[in-house]
Amino acid sequence: MAALQDKLDEITQNTRKLVQADRLAISEQAIAELFSTGIEDRILPVGAQAPSFSLLDAVSNKTVRSSDLLALGPLVINFFRGRWDPYCVTELEVWRDLYPQLRERGALLVGISPQTLRQSDFTVQQHNIPYPLLQDANSELAEKFGIAYAVSITLQRYYRSILVNIPFINSGKNIMAAPDDSVWKLPLPATFVIGQDGTIRFAQAHADFRVRPEPEDVLAAL
């Protein structure tokens, strides 16, 4: 299987061929600005205790508790931005294909995003995702992991211009919310491995949404 980053780099190359340079510049600037905030240095590190959670599952609409999952084995958490992001979808699909290997190691996997349950249900059905996708409304859990950030005004305008309605995706309401509204908050794409004692064994997040940890490294942490 090709490395995840190779698949993501292919998306980037195709995007550069198709998207105008001035639009690409907006995205590049947003990445640089987010990196400059030092957010990557504030994520919960290896050795820290992971926050507990109780979140709704998109398919069953039932509450999933981290304590119940950890009672069964180590837990891999993949924070993703939403089904509108091709990088996130590609990462979800790679984990779909590797899911049997992860289960062979006795571990569980959940995907967590701020998008509505309906959006995540679409994701499960369209991409045949075998593991739970959970809703982190208002990115509250992402905040506890140190990976949540507010989308800048410039980037809000950019998303509108490419018809990505994040307020609708994250709230179900067809609104363009105020800059400080929680529906304009996103998580850094991030992956954490949590041991059964609640300790973080692997933690990686990037301000550049085009970069993700390799699943091989995550599996090695198990």
C-alpha cells in the first residue's frame, strides 16, 4: 500500500494544477499564520493523560464513552476537519483499509470531527468506514487536546468562495456565523494513541493540513 503522505502529496500536486495561484496563496498564508501561533507546541504530548469523552456516534446516534473503549483495548483517535476536506477523506480511507491490522493488535479506532452527525453518516456510507465517527460539537474535545483553532476572516472568505459552508456543515444551520462563533472553529488534523491507562502514547498534529502522520508509525506505538 502506498504511504499516506504520497497520496496526500498527489492531491496537493493536482490542486496546484487546477487552482489559480492567487487562491492558492490565500491557503498558504493561512497555513503560515496558523503555524506562527505555536499551536503545534500546545498539543497534549506523549505521557500526558488524555481527556475523557462522551460523544455521539453518527450511525447509531448512541453515546460512545472513552472509558468503555479503553476497557476493551488501546484507542487510536483520528481528529479530522470534515468530509469537505479531500485530505481528511483520504486519511479516513487509508485507516479503513488498515482497520483489520489495527484490530489484530487489540486496538480500537474512532474518527472525531465537529461536523454534524448527518454529515458523518454521509461519510460512513459513502466511504464504507467501518469504525465509529463521532461528533465533537463546537470542537470542545479538540480544545482539550490543544488542537482547536478559530478560522481567520480571510480563510472564511476563501471557504465561501469555493462553496465550503463550514457553519452549515458543523451546525446544520445555513448561516454564515460571526468570526468568533463556535461553528467557525476547526481542529488540526491530529492522531493520538491512548493506552488503556489513559496515557497518550503517540501524539501528532500539523498546522499544515496537507501533512498527516503515517499509519505505520501509529501502529508501531501500539
